[in-house]
Amino acid sequence: MRFILPDIGLMVHMLLLFLASTDSKLESTGFSSRFAIAQTINEKPEISYNLGTCWTVESPEVAYIYKF
């Protein structure tokens, strides 16, 4: 069963306007979330990948993120 179910972690980051100082005030909020996934293939080999989304101050559109 260990080889079937992956280890999954969730990472969430938020950029909030009211927490910024007056010197570095942002124009809008930012948000990103990622699932960090690691799955064991055999006794030793393991594959890891990240899947997520990101909204930033520079671009109001959603960016989809993946990394192997």
C-alpha cells in the first residue's frame, strides 16, 4: 500500500495589503497554493512533483504551476 498512496503537503502563501508598510504598499493582494507530492516507485526510487496556482500583484490572471 505504501507504493500506491503518495505523500502530499499543501503550501499556501498570501500577500495582504493591510500588513504591508507604507514604504512597500502593494496595489492588490496576492495568493499562491501548491501541492507538494512525493511518491515511492520501488524500494528506493521516488518521484516528486508540485502542482499549484498563483495570483500575483503583477498579473491578475491565474498562473498554473507544475514542477517535476
